[in-house]
Amino acid sequence: PAPICFLGLLLPPLNPAAPISPAEPISQAYSLALYMQKNTSTLLQTYLQYQGSPFSDPGFSAPELQLSSLPPAAVSFKTWHALEDGERLNRAQGAFLALTQHLQLVGDDQNDLNPGSPILLAQLGAARLRAQGLLGNMAAIMAALGLPVPPEEDTLGVVPFGASAFERKCRGYVVTREYGHWTDRAVRDLALLKAKYPA
């Protein structure tokens, strides 16, 4: 028995929380982001089509419309490129957490404003589920890189439930537009990581 005990002391202890390679979760997240990217313009166009004028007018765009509860995706290339991996992932994680909550709100708004639009409601629901999936993938990447995963927060805060139909349509427009912009940015973020951690 004594030699066996001694042998046991020589073996390295098994660590159940041993870090996994980040390559696999990065690859999964990148594939999902690319898939999401194919559907973002369709979601925005479908959304605008159901809102009536001026939203459904050809070439409608209102870049000046923003939501304080949703971080804008737009950032200068220099600023974006200078970000550390952790900071880049943190910002994307925060944005997609906010987007899942905002897409739920927009879905509720549209259920009230356009109850006869199952296509739009289905697309909004699918976008929310994909954003949640990307959140899970990003958390796995952060864990694999040894980065702290930020806790889930209530990003919406107090929502003005008495908002007019027009205000709710504007809110939904910003959410569906920024969902597309953040997805584009996530594809770029993940492409950088993919190059750093090849499979």
C-alpha cells in the first residue's frame, strides 16, 4: 500500500476546471454570427414594411435616432482596432444582452401594433434566440480565455409603457437596425479572434 500512496503523490492532480482551447467556441460563435448576418437586412426590411409611412417609404433611413438604453455599434476603426480582446468581447456581450431584452420589448410592441403579422413576429423571435445563442458562445470564449464573464443586467430599465404607437415604431426601428450593426461588428470581432486562435 505504501508505494501506491507514494505514486499517487507524484501524479499531477486532476483539475476539473482545466481551461479548454478557445478555438472551438470562437469557431462556433463565428459561424452563428455569419448566419445571423445573412438575416439582419431581411429583419429590418420586414420590420419597416409593417410600420406604414414614413418607415415603409422607399429608402427610409434615420441614423440620428438612437436609444440611450442600447449602445450604438458605430465606432471608429482606429478605436475598434486598438481594443484588447477582453474589452472587445465585453462590449459585444453587453450589446447582445441589451439586444435580447430590447428584441423582446419590440416583439411585445409589434404583437400589440401588428397582431396580424406572424412573419414579422417570428423573425423578431428568431433574432432574439440567436442573440441569446451568441451570448452563450461569447461567455464560453471568455471562460476559455480566462476572462471574467460580466453578470446579466437589466439593460432596459424603466420602459415608458404609455409610449405612443409612433414612438414604439421608432424604438423598434433602432433596435432592428442596431441588431444588424452589432452583428456585423461581431463578425469582425470574431474573425480577429479566429485568426489569433486557429483550430
